[in-house]
Amino acid sequence: MAHPSISRLAAFARLATSAPLATSGLPATAALLTATALLVAAALLGLGSTPAPAEVFVWVDESGVTHITDDPSGVPAHARTAEQGFGELWSSSIGDKPVSGPTLDASEARTQRLIRGAIDDLRRGETARASVSLDAVLRESPGEPVAHWYLALLDRQRGRYESARVHLEAFLAAAGDDLEPWRQSASRRLSALDDEARLADPNGARATGPWQGLSNANFRVHYGPELEQASPNYAQTVLRYLEEARSTVSARLGAVPDESMGVVFYGKAAYLEAHRHRFSFQTVGFFDGRIHVVSAAHPAGELRALLFHEYSHAVYREQTGGDRPYWLNEGLAEISERESLRRKGLTRSERRTLRVAIDTGKWIPLRRLAPSFSGLDDEGARAAYLESAAAAQWIAEQTDTAQRAKLLGMLGTGVDADQAFLAILGVDTDAVDGAVREAILAEFPSEAAIEVPHRESAKLREATQ
Ligand SMILES: [Zn+2]
């Protein structure tokens, strides 16, 4: 069941329920910010037809999930009041520049357009596209603090701690006193990155002492002393994530485990030291009756998303007695992960990727993906995850919780998958495959519709593959 690392992004790993995790190519998250619930950003760019700056609020909820909205009523009161004035900060740094005129040269106009596009992309969950735009900004204006700020958040979220550090330091070097609250936040983030680097360093001094544990009715959590040292509230945080995963997955699959589930959390270096010998490729976790995962020192939205994914696998295994059809198992885990980010199904870029796969003969029949994903190359594995998520989303839209529970229950009694699909959905695997493809083709009816509109599209492909 092991599948190889399939992504240079390496944002998340995938836990096959009986086997190691392989990293997946789905960035799958908008959790750009870490830890504290803050209103951290606002007001960007009143260019184009709008004379006044349009405010964009970025805030992080208690679960570490980032939200981006231009609707202030969607921002909780505590977040709105937490950092009053951020909108003005952005206005003064960017947004009050004239829409046109002598002080806004072509390069500045392009910079502002790219940043505005990046914010729009972040709002839609198109993080790869946002990165490309922000990188383009820095090629023209290497000191642009806004771009450094958002790239630092994106890199942190992807586990690229060193690059996040570079961007935060560049932000601090470029940001003036008018950005003082952001400067303070950047300094706090830099110090948190020190903790992440320490936990990842195989040769570094690590906290010693006993492993810690905390249990409630549903979970038995164990975690290394280094995690306790970095985050005093570590156990409460991850227990909350797990409870949220349990309630989301229970609503989707109509089932919860009979017994409490063990979950073991490691700092990165500690995990590698303990488990590297098990696998021939890079992993961030595995399942052996308990879930074992690598954790950041300061857990946030990315760990929460990973737990939503892995918990779905664990319940699927308990209900069906295995992990097949593999595409259904993986697809359900994918859409649970996306739900942890308040996202429903695939992003438009991902659906477009599937349209291209259909056009170029790279679509892999779901029937081929039923036994496992093994034997796929990087590109194939990426397509397999996207197809699985699209198919699981399609099934979720055709069924209610009770029907999905019944479907898993039938699989658990050894009923053939096609028979189970026919009984619940009225169609077999091939018909599900056809329906998903039809929906993609209907959304992108022509070649023109699948072209990536940004002129940085070539770069985008690099970033997403
Ligand atoms: Zn998975």
C-alpha cells in the first residue's frame, strides 16, 4: 500500500491506513497563518475601477484555519477588534496610491495588480497561483514587504521553514514603522520558526524527558517532550483538532470508531530517528492501529488538515475492514481534509488539471485505482488523488450520511464494490467514473476554457508539480 513521494511541494503526507504516508501534491490549504487568532491583514489595493481601497480581511480562527474575506461581517468580532488599524496600515502602504497618475508607473501598477490577483487567489484556495504571482512581484520589486509577508505565511504552511524565515527577515528589513504591529507579529513568527528548525534538526539538542499523554473519551494522545517544551498547550490543541476531525468525519461517513483511538505525535527529527528504517521513501506518518504523525512545534491548520485526512482513513478501515476501493478511501480522506479548510471539493485549478488529464489521455479509470495507487508515476499519482477527491465529492453529493454509512457497511461485509455502488447509487464504478468526467467536461467545454489566464502559467505548472 506504500506509494512513493509524489510531490516536490511535500505539503502533506497521506496515510494509507495500513501503511506509510507518501507525500502528496495537493497543497490543499488556505491555512496561511499560524497559531493565534488575529486579524492580520486587510485593505489591499483600490486599483482598477474601484477608487477606494477594497479591504481584504485575513484572519485565523481558533483551529488555526485561515479565512480570507472582503466581507467585514464575516470576520468575528474578536478578530475585528484584535488588531484595529490594520486596514489603515495597508492603505497607507499601498492602497492610497492613486489609481493612475504620475506617481504610479507601469511597474508599480503591475506590482499592485499581481498582489491583488494573489489575494483573490488566496481567497479561492488557489495557493500555488498566489505564490507564482507573489514571486513575480519580487522579481520586479525585491523588497516589496507585502509579497514577503504572504510568501512567509505560505512557506510556513508548507513546512518550508527556512524559506519562511528568509521572507520574514526580508519583510522586517523592508517594512517601515508604519507597519509596526506587523513587525511585531513577524518577530514572533521568526522565534516560532526557531522552534520548528530545532525539532527538525537531527543533530540538534532535543528536549529530553518522559513522553506526555492526555486522553479523553475518544482519543489517547501521546507526544514527545520536545513538543511539550515548544507549546505548553500542545495536548489540548491537538485533542481539539482530533475532536473536530471526529465530528466532521462522522457526519460524512456516518460512523465513529468503537473504541478510543491512539494518536502519537513526534517532532520531525524524532520521528525520522524512530521510524525512518520502516520506509524507503519520505513519510510523515503511518498507521499501525494507532496514528503516528510528524507535528510542527506550533501546530496549526496544516496539522489539523492532516489529522482530518488520517482520521477518515482510520474510520474507513474500521468500517470496511480494509482500504478498498482505494480511490474511495483516499477521496473521502481528501474531501475531509479540504473541509478542515472550509473548502468544498476541488479548486478550479484542480478541476482544470483533470480536464487536461482527460484531453491528454492521462485520466486513469477509477477501476484501475480500486486496488491501490501503486505503480503510478508522480503525474499519475497526482491525477489519482484529484480524481479520487472529485469522485468522492460526486458520491457525497448523491447520498446522505445514512446511505454512505450503509455503503461502507456493505463493503465491510465483503460485498463487491460494484454491487455496493449499484445498491446505494444505482450505478457501478464505471458509471461513477463517467459521471465525474462528464461534469468536468461540462465545466470546461472548450480548449479556451482550460487555458490558465495568468501569463505566469508556465511557472505555475512548475510550482504545482
Ligand atoms: Zn490518504
